[in-house]
Amino acid sequence: KFEFNPKDGIDNPALSLTEDTDDEGVGEPRFYLLNKGSAETFGFCLHEELGCQGHIIRQVELGGLAQRRGLQDGDRLLHVNGRFVDHMDHHRVVQKIKASGNQVLLVVLDGDSYKAAKALGRDLSQMLPADIRPRLCHITRDKSGFGFSVSGPEGAKGTFQLSVRQDGPAERAGVPPGSWLLELNGASVRSYSYAQLARKVCAPDAGGWGTGSGNAAEHPVFPIQLKRSGSKVTLLVASSAVEEFYRLRGLRVTAALADVSWLPFKVRELHMVKGPAGYGFLLKEDDCSSGATGQFLWDVDVGLPAEQAGMKEGDRLLAVNGESIEGLDHHQTVLRIRAHDDQVKLLVIDPASDEFYQSVSFGDP
């Protein structure tokens, strides 16, 4: 159901997604899109409190953005930008919100419903539809092409639907048939007409796959063969339901909101037990490709715990013992690694994967 505020308009409604539940005392999750100016705050604090479970919305500013959208003191935060966070370390959740910039999509449950759901043993991650996120897909061309085609209505901009060849590269990369193209290689297609997009691809006889047909309202479907992509291309796509969900909320769908489970680029968790000669690596601070400062792993010693755990030269460190290091300087990161004398878990990403996520403006996975 929608809660319409004439003052704020319909671009940021609160939406309850689940059906009525038979579980007494358990309400429905609520979605809120908070879109602030560069000089504003979101208008709330996120607390972790002794004796209370969950990430708790507190200090909702009177007349602030959060209150105007409907967030309430005591709400429990379940999702940030489509990612379930109830199980995450509190500091990491705070960092996810900060890393969102001026726009963040939150899912919350009121405090009483949260307590009731926990008492009933409900899986909070299953209280929302599974497919409410766009999808990032990285496609590697085979001898027949990329395995997808695009069609678009005459005169419309940014409206491109995909046809996918069965068992072709696009389908294997996770592109759903009939989905809508939102970004191509990290660039939005919303301002392109069909003709402008066509100029970014090679002629149909260059390869790829297409049905060779359309209808009176559409240009013929043509084979995609991207000039600048070489043998690989990355698409941000969404089903009709997902596209409509975000469009009704005035939210521009970007890679930062995407499901990345289909991507070949993965982060890795390294569990190391310190040996007599230590862990066997050196932590160095350096600039990331994004321009920010990062902590990188070098001088990995052969045969020592770091190499045995799978550490590679140039890996960038993302988290220590489940806690993000975003915002920490070099000395603070070292202290966190040394906090446990004999073992540590590091979340890392290799240079190629790191470069990919930065290129599509995803940030840290």
C-alpha cells in the first residue's frame, strides 16, 4: 500500500511489500528512499544498543528528511540498497549507508514487529521478495557473438528490451530474457535513442545474434556487437517488475543497487593462523584506481600462512574479522589485524576484480 503525502509527492512513497501474515504481531517491512542535498544529512542515527537486537533507528530529526519520509524511532534496519544487513557487523552497516552518497534505499521493520519476528524464529531475510534488484552481468563473447539483441520503440529514449539466445553467452552470464537494458559498460543508456545506441554497435553482419524481426511499433531487432568492448561487455539489466518498482519511487537504478552474484569477479575471505614467522605479508597504503586511499597486501612469503590461505600480490584489503576498514587509516588497520594474537580473517579483492567494480561505479562489493 502507498502512503501519499501531498507535500512530498509520490516519488518517495513508503511501500509495504509482503502479504498479510498469519504470524500475530508481525507487521510488514517498509521501503524508504532518502534523497538528500550535499549539505544535508539523512536526519537519523543508527544505534547498536546493549540488550537489544538489530540496527536501531534513533534520533530522528524533527522535520528532517527521515521523519518526512516516515522513518520512526525504534525501527529496525533490514536492508541497505537492496542488501540484507540485519546479520552484519554494526560498523559495516553504518559504512554502507555513508558510502551511498546522497541517496540511500532502506528497508525497515517497526520495533515491535522485529521483536515478534525474532521470537517466532522468522527468517527476516525472507520477508521480502527475492528479486527486487537489478542485475549486473558480464558477458564474454563466443564465436557467434554475445548472444543477445536489443529492440526499442520508435522515437523513445532509454527504452531498450533484450532478447536472449538460449544457452548463449548472455544467458550463461545471467541476463534474463525480456529484461530492460539500463547501463552498458558502466554508462547509462537512458539518454540514448535507438538510433544513437545503434551507432555504438557494428553492423548486423559483424556477428552476434538477432531474430531479424520486429513489429510495426519497433525497429527490427539487431545483433549487438559493441565496438569498444572487444570480447567482453557488462550490462546492467532489470526485469519489468524491478524497473517499475524503482521508477515509481523516482529512483535512478544504478550498478550500486545491483545483484552481483552472477559476476565472475568475487571477493575472497582468507583465514590465517599465525605461524612462528608471522603471517607472511606486508600491508602497504596506496591510492586506489578510484582516487581514494586503500590498504594493499604485498610481499607475500612463499609457504607461510598468507600464501597458504590464498593471498595474492596486490590484493586490496576490504575487511578484518568481518568489519569493514573503510574510513580507517594505515595504523588503525594494522591495529585491527593485530587485535587477535594468533589468527585473523581478511576479506580481500584482487586487482582485476577491484578495477572492474570501480569501472561500473559499484564501489566495494
